[in-house]
Amino acid sequence: MRKIAIWLGLTCLAAGCASGTASTPAIWKVSDADNRVYLLGSFHALKAEDYPLSENVLNAYADAERMAFEVAPHELQSPDLAARMQQAALLPAGQNLQALLPEASWRRLSVWSQTNPSFPIASLNRLEPWFVAILVVNTRAKAQGFESELGVDRHFMAAAQPAAKPAIGLEKASQQIDLFDGMPLKAQQQLLQEALEANVADNSRDLEKLRRLWKSGDVNGLQRETVARMRREYPDLYQSINVDRNHAWLPQVQAMLDDEASEDAMVVVGALHLLGDDGLVQLLRKKGYRVERLK
């Protein structure tokens, strides 16, 4: 479960009740002669007590005239997005999930379904493993108090709208759906198996650990628990989920810096995409831009 939570929680509102202690997630400023781009790593599901955010983050947002997210706000907030994902996950006629899973995984899923009656086993049996894995992970995270509506991306989407700050997506929602839907069956089976085998207490501890690392801006800790582990244990998934997308986003971030208009931007993407040698921070540094971590 830890591995799944890593890339689902870190790879998609106005603040709730403030805790009084600001979260200090890592944020970088990338600049050339006339433009600045702030890179903020998102945790896609948080708790109300994780707000407010640090002064550095709020100042960066105030300085930015435009925003960029993994997916544009109008797509992420579309009421039909969940239905589109589920439609993509429907198995062809004559196929069922039970036939695709090891017997032990099917038994565990049946037990999970019984304890989560909102997801009857007959309905799950029509879906591909990747989508069911997401349902299991998200359901457990929500039970632990994590809310996607309180994620950093949604927080700034909600803030940018009344402020009339233009906001774009670095990719389409359909691309994210295709990324999951195109996963090899073996990888999908593994994801679902790990989600179902996870001990609830261990899962809660692991998610809380990631949350604490993000809140404190512990880049080394996050990199150790996400990039290093995923690269070692899921090399193919790491390539498609992280590396390929970072390289697809890089020219778009460069265009914000190279734009003749002197408008600053804030880019909010899953924290995983900013870490390590394959992260946007290092990729932009290698391109010759000035990159500094804001303290």
C-alpha cells in the first residue's frame, strides 16, 4: 500500500479550519532575465489542519500572474470526469475481473466489498484492476481523513478563479486516464494486490509519514520514500508515471520562462515530479536556468 499511496498521493478550495502552524512544503523559484516560475509540489489529498501554507508559498502565489497544474481546473472539476474514468475501465463484454485476478486477490476483494457496501462485488467485477485499485486506495485514505478537495492543487485552483488568474493544464485529463488504462495487466494486478493486502494500521502510518515529510519540506525524506523506492521497485511504472511526463512538461515550463511577456507563473504538480535527477527542478537547472529553493 505504501508504494501505491506514494504515486497516487503525490503524482490529482479554500482552506478549511487552520491549525495555526503553517505547512512549509518545498518550493523553488526558477528564473531567467525577465521571468520567474515557482514550482510547488502538491499532495493531492490533505486534511484541513494542513492549512495555512507557509509565507513563502503564499508570496509566490501572490507574485504569479498565471497558474499551471497537471490538468486544467475546468477538466479536473468536471462533473463527468469520474464517469469518463469508469467508462475507460469497463472490461469488454464477456470478460470479468475475477478471471483476471489470482484467487487470493479475488477473495480479498470480496471481503473488502462486503465491508464497503457502496462497492458491490458485482459492479467491481466489470472493471479493470487499475480502477479498482484506485477505489480501494482512495476509500481507505478518505477513512483516514484525507480529502482530495483539500489537496494543494484544488486549493490554488479555487483561489485563482476569483482572482481571475489564468490557469492551464500541462496535460489533458484523457492523457492521465490513458496512462492508467494502458498499464500492462501484470502491473495492474500488482497494484490491486498490494492495495488489498495492506494492513490498515501500516497504511495509515505510511500515509501520515509522507504527509509529515511534505508538510515540513523534507525533500531528502520524500525522495527516499518516493523516487528511490519507485525507481527500484517499479522501474517501468516510474518511467511512464514520472519521467516521461516530466519531459513532456519541460518545454511548457521553459516557454513560460522564455515568453517575451514578463509574467510570472506558479506551477503546481505532484511533489514526485519535482524530486531527484528526473524531476523538473533538476531538468530546468540542467537547461541553464537559475533555480533556488525558497527557505
